[in-house]
Amino acid sequence: MAPFTMVKRNICIAFGAYNLVAPDVLDHTADSFAFALLDDNEGVTEALEDLIEGLVGCF
């Protein structure tokens, strides 16, 4: 199964650690909610392996 990215915005605030580890994968809105960049947080675009490695570093 291919990996996908999606952030549950109602429980994930933009703390900022992900900006250091995975800036090409995650970002935040002006009101400080995190979201996935690949497909505007829809969770439908397959994430490449190197991006997944960056995400793992966020947790």
C-alpha cells in the first residue's frame, strides 16, 4: 500500500518542528493549523519515500 499524507487539522496545531524536518511535506496556515503540501491536505497523492523519511522524523 502506498503512503499518503494528511494532517488532522482539528488536533494538530502548527508547533513548528515539522518545518525543520520536513519543509517540503508540511506547512501551516495563517491561523496556525498544520497541513500537507502534496495535495492540499486531501490525502490522495502518493508520497515519495524520501518525503516519508522526513515525516517520520517529525514524530
